[in-house]
Amino acid sequence: MTAWHTCTALQRDLLKAIADHDHYDREATADALQIAVETRHEATLNDARVTDALAGLEADDLVATDGTYALTDRGQDAITQAARSLAIVTGYDLVVTDGGTTIPSHAAAASRLDTALQAAEPALADDELELLDAVSTYLRNTDGFVVQTHAEPAIRSHALDVIATSEDGHGASAGDVLDTLAKEYGAKRALTALLDLLVQGECYQPEPATLRRVDTDTDELGDNR
């Protein structure tokens, strides 16, 4: 179980809010973070709940504070792992991003592979060359497939509805949910919505290939894991 999945929904919201404040160069004070979470949920939180949630994050070495809060390396890893987990179980290979800039990992890997192929060509059989060339083509075709957070609200809402109508005691099949959404919005927009729901703590994965809404298990904001 990753650090992300040991957090409560409120703690996940706070981690996301801290990351947002850092990205937009805003001070992540406890009051500012509480306002951000309350605004997102259109609900009022008890001050003590927010203070306790932040203290728990600090105790778990997910955040550090000197009056304002910042993600530790462990906290950043937790968010990154959550975003990648859905991509893994649904078979999508994502290009890593850093501050919104695509890191050309696939294109660079394809170029290195092509160079190696040219050097090794005399020693390889035709079928081996074909397989390696197919890998190079795959890398180039998937380069630039970047998942952005903050998915379109309508798609996020529809995604939650799809999960709600198809989940059982084990959750909803991640693949089935993605297929349903992809038919209407396309695979990239559908995947973006599901990743956003995971990152923002509105759904989670009780099993590696299933999705479940956070509010399935509790009507009180933030208590569910």
C-alpha cells in the first residue's frame, strides 16, 4: 500500500492543495489550505480536523512546515504514484511531465534504439530486427501523450456516475469505466478525468484494477480512505 492510500480523503485533498499552492507560487498556510479544500467541496470544515490532518501528514513525513506547508519528497512521490497507478492498470504508458513540460523520454529512447539497431543489424535476424523496429515505432507514437490534471468538470462528474452505476462490493472495473468514458470523450480525456479523481481523492482503488468512490463508504467529508 502506498503512502497515498494510507491517507484519509481530507489528507489527500490537502496534499493536492499544497501542490497547487506551490505550483502557483502561493503561500500554503493552514488557513489558505482549508479555504482551498472548502471551496472545492462547497462545504465547511472544522478547524481542528484540518489541523489534525496536517499534523498527521507531517508525522508521516509527507509535508514539512515552517509556518507554510510544502510537500516533502515522500509527499511528492505519493501524488505521483497515485497518478500513475491508474495508467498502469489500464495499460496506458504515460510520458512523465515536469511543470507542464513534456520530457521527451520516449523519443529519446527511440533514437537510442535506432542507433543501436543500425550498429547491430549485421548480427540480427530479420524477425529480431522487425520486433525491435516495432518497439521503436511504439515509442515514437506514444511520445507526447501527457496527462494533465484538472480534468473537465463535466467529464469528472460523468466518470463518478459511471463508477457509481457499475461498482459492486469490490468496486468498478477500471478498464470497463475507462472504455465507457472513452467511447464518448476519447481515451485521453477519459483517462485524464479518472487520474484527476484519484489524485484529488474522490475515488480510490480498493484492488489494483478496480475503482470505488470515496463517498461510497461515508457521507462525512474526508473520513474515507
